[in-house]
Amino acid sequence: MARPSLGPSRSTINPLTTTHESRYTSLGASRPQSKPTSASQESLRHGPRLAPGHPKKQSHESMVPLENGDSIEASPILGITEQQKGYPDRKRLRIATCGLITTLLLLLAASHSAIIPRPFHSPTTQTPEVPSIGTGTSVSRELPGKRALPTLHCNIIYPAYFGPEKTADWKRLYSQILKYNKILQFTIVVNPSNGPGGRSEIARYTSTLRTLRSFSNVNVLGYIHQSWGKRSITNDVNIWLNHFPNQLDGFFLDEMPSVNSVANRDTVSDNNGYVYSRPARNFRRGTRPIVVQNPGTEIDASFYRVSNPADVTIVLENTANHLQRWTSLHNRLSAKIKPTTLGIILHTVGDQSLAATVKTMLKYADNIFATNVNADDAYLGVSNNWAQFLSYAAKYGGAITKKAPKTKLAARVTWSARTAAVATRMPV
């Protein structure tokens, strides 16, 4: 596009060489009328006035030829013709020249600002927010149909496979959740009977779920096992949602098939897709549910690329000793996967090595759990190193050390002083 014309170009007007007359003509301005001068001023400028009729002394050098063949005298002082003698003196001419230069500079500046556009600032747009595995509040959806995952803070995935009758264990769990309300995110997996169980079994958890929902930094997942891809999950999903509508944030799908095959990939994608297809109004925050898949080991990269990938995949569920071997694997496929979508669950962790273990876990996954209890009883109660584990998790991965916008798995229930007080004494 051609630039708009904002005045004479620099190539047509040079204030150092253009005559006084041509400058006015080029700028389209009318030539100023000369002011009458006194005899003394006229004498100083052009010499003594000659008597009327006295012939002027002319020289060949001072004659300027005209187009019609005539010639006129040029002034030796100003270098202008006799027709221009009425113009201001040198001082005024200099002033006019300076004014012209200033005008040109202003025109050039205006032209520059008009041609170079200012930076365009588009209005900030907001995309729908969804809760997901991670900590803090929430972030916007990254991909259509896939929940945005945590990127900054530590999320504690706690397999609470013990019943509501263990009131002491639940109170210990609640007190630590309350303590780290604005520091750590918690995802509590509720497991009444290796899944939802029958009506009487699932009904026992009514008050437990009510208490968990009162915490702003908690997401509640219902447990469902898949028997390594041989079992349909649809019935369990429907039972959970029928008994506890608007109370769960998603599901923990245990025993995910890990052998790479088309059938297994389709099974995983279909199970995830069935959960995602449930209406958002059936879940706690009216948003797309969370899905955590647990193969407990490394899986092929193709599982992360299925049509309906899980929000979080537990790539290691084992002892602390196995963690060291796992991190040393050169062909570990999860190495190229974002830690926000990975989880590690460890049992039989020694108290002396707990700090180093937690620090190592957070290098590879944002969603973690560790206990000093052995595999058989690891999830049947709250361990005696629960508080110590959380202190290390907060130190190495909580909001204390990572001062940044909170992320993903974000509970949205409003926290209040009343809720905090009730949470520690509410019956379970």
C-alpha cells in the first residue's frame, strides 16, 4: 500500500539550496507581501538611491536572462533578482528559513508516526476453566475434550481404602488437609468395596464425602477397578453417580492394561471416554470429570495418544527402592511426558530416606504419595509418617517454594473459617 502524502518530499525541497520563492511555491503558500522600507534602510541594503531617470550601472555578471529574451539585474547581496528586491533582509530570511526547516521536520515526524502503526493490543480473552489433577485453583482448557493439567504445585493422591468407621484416621487426614489448605492440593480416592459396592456399602460414606467436599483444596475420586482391561466400568460409574450425584470430581481407574496392543489402547480410550461423556451436571463442580488411570508401571507412549487420554497416569506404584531403578532406566517412555500428567505412589519408604524420596518423586511427577507402611496395609489407614511426608511435599513442591499462579486440579468450594472449624469435628 502506498504511503499517504503528508507534504513535500525531501527530494523536492532542500532548505539549504532552494530559493526563497521556490520554497513558498513548493509548499503551496502565498508569497508574503513586502513591507515598505525607509530611505535609510534602502540605502543600507542596496546602496544610495539614484535620482529618478538616472541610468543604473549594469554589468554582464549581474544580469539574469529571462525566458522572453530580456534580462534583469541580480542583487549582489541576496543573490536574488530585481523582481524580488522587496523581500525581507537577510536576518528575516534566515528566520523564515529556520521556520521552514522546523515545519519540514514536524511534517516528517508526523509522517513517521502516521506510517508506522502502534502496537495492537487485543482484548484479553478467557476460556472455560475446569478443575483437574494438580494444585491451586484451575487453568483454562488446553485441548478440546482434554482437561488442563497441573504445571506448578504438588498434588497428593491419597488412596483412602479404609471405611468411615476409622474416625481417628479420617480426622488425622482432615487435620493435615486443613493445615496445608493454601499450600498443597489433595486428591482423595474413596473405595467403599473395591469399587462403589452395594447401596448399603456406599451409603456409609455420605458424611465422609460431605466433609471432604467442605475443603477447598480437595478433589474426591471414586474408585473403580478394570481388571487389566477385562472388566467394564460402565455399571460402577453409574452406581457412583446415582448414589452421589454432584459429589464426585471424577474417578480413579485402577488396574489399567499396560501391554501395548490395539485392543488395550481401545479399552483404555473407551473407559476414559465413557467417564468424559457423563453430563457435567452430575459432578461436583458442574465441569468435565477427572480421570486417573493406574497401570502402576511404565506404558507405551501410544497410550498417551489415544482418542481419550487420561488426565493423570500412575507410572510407578512400588517400593522406594524400586524408584531408584526406575529413574535410571534409559528407555523410560514417560521421560518425554509432562510431569503434570504423571503420578508416583510409593510404599515401604524409610523415614530416613523420606525427604530424598519426595524430592526425587517431584522431579518426575507432580502427583505423588508415599508411606512407610508395606504394600499389604499401605492404604488401609493413615501412616505415622503422614505429617512428615506432607512437610517435605510442601517444602519441595508446594506453594511455599513455588510462588506462581495456582494450577490445575483445583477445588472450587469456597473456604471459610466456619468450614475449617467444622471439618475437624464433623462425624464420619
